[in-house]
Amino acid sequence: MVLAQAGEERPGGHRVKIHLEFGDDEPELAMRAIHGSAAFSALWDMDATLRHFLKHGDERFKTAQDLAAYLRGEILDVLAKVEE
């Protein structure tokens, strides 16, 4: 049995705890559950990067292809965590 636990500090000092149980044949699902917050955070960061690029431009990215390559790297970083 694979166990996944996560905790998050909430406003007011409250903690939210989650306890999930996975079968021995479901390690990928457990890893997705454990790293889900990292994936969600990465999505927020990528959205902010895209929004800024579209609204103001961004000196880090000379072309849309440069931006796409950066975003793909961010996605691959998150996916690599799930594969650990």
C-alpha cells in the first residue's frame, strides 16, 4: 500500500491535512497526489509569464519560440517530479 500525505498552512494558522491510500499497483497516482501542489504552482507561474509576455513583452524571450521552449522546460520539470 502506498500512502500519500500532505499538509497545507491556511490563513489563520489552520492546517489542512489529507490522507490518501493507494494500492501497490498505483505508485504513479500517489506521486501525482504528492506533487500536485507543485504542478498547480507551476501553472500559476506559467500563466503569469504568458500574461506578462502578451501584455508587456519580455526581454528574456526574443521570439514566441523562445517563450514556448521556456514553458516546455517548466512543464518537463513538473513531470519529472512525478516520475521520481
